[in-house]
Amino acid sequence: MSQPEIDAQLLTSVRHAALSGASPPESPRPVISDSWSRVIGHGVNPDTGSHSGLLSVDELEHRRQSSPLVDVLPALRDGLVSVADVAWHIMVVSDAEGRVLWRDGSMAVRRSADRLGFAEGASWAEDIVGTNAIGTALVTRRPVQVHSAEHYVRAHHRWTCAAAPLHDPRDGRLLGTVDISGPAATVHPVTLSLVTAVTRVAEGELRSRHWAAIEGLRSLAAPLLARVPGRALVADPNGWTAAVTGMPPLDRVALPSAPVAGTAWLPSLGLCTLEPLPGGWLVRIGATGQQDAPPGRVVLDVSRPHAWSVTVSGEAGSWEHELSPRHAELLFVLAVHRGGRSAADLARDLFGDASRTVTVRAELSRLRRNLAGILAHRPYRFADSVTVELLRPDRPADLLPHSSAPAVRRARG
């Protein structure tokens, strides 16, 4: 009996024991155990999984063309398809919801995947098909390999898969995953490293495209700002600054998630006037005829599995901004502990290690640049003048599912 077959038999015994409540011969890996717990809570059928249907042809094509991943698809294919084909695997690219956008590689394996429902337009999210590399990587936001009976659904036990999440370098937004899948007997220890490396190359290409766009915006901004009195800046839609006038340079300004022309209150700048430009925004600092008014209400929304936001509002209007996974954790802890937390407290809350205060202070410094007037320090907390509303998921177990922070795990119960 080959080693993969022995491993598959052991994993089958581990899964059977975990699902039946018996003592397993070995403990599953933590990433797998956590995923099984989430999937059980979603009520996924352990034999067949669930199915949400395929996207229509028009919807699939719309998602493909509107995804930034379309720009790096050639790099992904160059790095993975030839390897996948030789190894009897397929390369799969999903969006951030787990929908399969593209597949390539071995024709025989693609036919086998079709029989499993692993087709273009299918959802491979955890809450639909159980533990798998695509869905679990989307939840944890980390590269993950799932082999044989580590898959929650028994129908997937003949497969092995490795996936890495791919993020937009402009704003950290999760764009989707890149996956290599194939027969379980063909599992190879370097597959996950290969997928991760190619994903990093693709993110690097997106980063290069981003900076090229900033340079193009800078050529427009320089002569424009020369004619603008007072303080102003030109930024791309994600807030990356191309040029400034009347103020010290800054790398990035926190713009609303969906900026519109007109007056807006920006936490780091106060009242501003936003004017659209080709490829960005002109931000005039200090709206005419109005006075800065401090914000009075904050809504922290961590109710969704993959996207989290903070909305700040007051007399001058409201502002919404998407949060990175780490900043969502930090603000959640501060929303729960309104009396405040020291840097050591937060280090324990996030890492289980009170000595990691340097990391905590650096993250909070970034947050406070975008949330001036909202966050106070000594101790770190939401300002006393601000009313904070915390929106949690309906099920405590679904709170920030990517997070391994001790404070979040406690809040899940």
C-alpha cells in the first residue's frame, strides 16, 4: 500500500471519529478542525455537500471581466498550467465569494471535476461544499492544502487541493484564490509552496500596474494643483496620493468606500470637497462655508464573513471605509472593551503574547491616521464622545472566521 493510501485511511478514521464524537486516532490539523466546526454549524451534508447552482453564462462572463484577476490570468497560467497538466491536476481561479471563474489543465481531471460539480460558475465556498482548499483559504486568508478525508464531504475524498488567497495590493481587498486540484494519489508536498509563490508573483504584477497608474495620475495632478489655492491633493480611487499642495506629502488618505462629488468629512483631514478626475479625485481640504464638526457615531460592521467596515457619522455627514483583517480585529476588541486596552492587553488579545506591543502600536498608529478624532490612547479606546454600535454575525461562531486571535475565539464561545 502506498504512503498516500495509508495517509488517506488515517484521515478517514480521524474524520469519522470527529463527526461521530469519538476519540480520533490522531487530532486533525487545527486549520481542518476549525473548518469542520464551521461547516457543521452551516449544516453541510457530510456525504454530498450542498449545491447553489452554476452562474449563468452572462453572470460568469461579467464576473470575469470585472475582476482584477483577469489582468494577471496569463501570469497564473504561465506559472501553473503546464505543471498542473503534467501532474494530472487542474488550475482553478475563484473570486472572493468562492465562485469558480476559470479552470485549466488536464482534460481528464476537468471531466472528473465536472462530475463532482467542480465546474466554472460553481460555488466552492465552505458553507456550500464544506472544507476544501478554495473555501477554507477564503475564510482563513492563508494558503492551505486539503488532502483526501480532510475534506468534510465524503464525495471529495478522492481529491487533493492546495489554494492561496490573492489580495489587491492597493487596498488589501481579497480578490479570490488560486488553486491546484487533482486526484488524491498524486499529492505532492511542494504543491502548496508553488501555488503560493505564483500567487505572490501575480500580486506583484498588480502592484506594478497600480504604481504605473499612479504615475499617470501624477502627470495630470502636477499642473492642476499648481492652479489650486490652499491645501489640496490628488489621489486615486483607493486614496493613494499622486500629488499634494499646501501641505506635507502623505502616502495615502482614507477616502469613503464609494466616493461621490461634493462635501465629505474625512477623518484624517476634516471637511473636504471632492471633485472627480480621470482615474482619481481632487480633494480640496476645508469645505467652503462650513465648520469642522467632530463625529458622534461609529458603526463597526463585522457581521459578514469576508468583508468588514467602519462607518463614521456626525453633523458634517458620514464616511465608510473597508477594514483589513487585522484592523477589524483591533476595532472589535476596542468596541467590546469601551474602557480601553493597553498595548500589552491588545497584544494578549490578538496574539496571546503580551510582549508583542511593537506590532500593536504600529497597527494602531495606522488606524489612528485614518480615524483621527475617533480613537484615543493611554489607554487605546474609542473616544468618550463617540457612540459605538457593533454589528455581529447572527451566529457567534461566524465572527471574523479568519481570525485566530484569542479575544475573537473567546467571543465565538
